Amino acid sequence: MPTILSFVFRLFLLAAGLVFAASLAVVFVIVLALWLLRAGWARLTGRPVMPFVMRMHPRNGFAMYRRAGAASRTPRADAAPLGRVGDVTDVEPKQRF
């Protein structure tokens, strides 16, 4: 009797895995069809075909980890004001010949 229950349990797990794999395949085919429809419409209307992307500015990528209003403990290169480039004195300009 335990052998039959073990066999039925394994068949149930196999069926559940197959259903899950089939559902993932269906979702993949639907997303692919939508993307192809979008790309076809873009080509038909003369627009460039652009991929699906998540737009994120590289400087703001880790902004969620910074505390609001907390000052940095170390000086940063981008903390210097942009208008004060003439104040740099330890760099000599390279002469071109």
C-alpha cells in the first residue's frame, strides 16, 4: 500500500510540474506575441523598434539606500559646485605642440 501511495504522489508532483511548465510557456508565448505585434506596428508606422527597458539613471540607482537628509561622511567628487572649475591649482595644463 505505501508503494502505491508513493507512486500516486510522484505522479501528482509530475503532473503539477508539467502544468506549471505549460503555464510558463503560455505566458512566454503571449509576451512574445505582444512584443512582435508592437514591433510590427512600429515598423508599419515607420518608427524605430525599441526594446522593453527599465529606465533608470545611473546616479540615482542606489538612491533608495540613502537616508533622506543625511549628509555624507566622506567627501564626494560630485559634491563640488560645477561653476568653480577655476579654483583648481594643483593641476598644470598639458601643452600641445
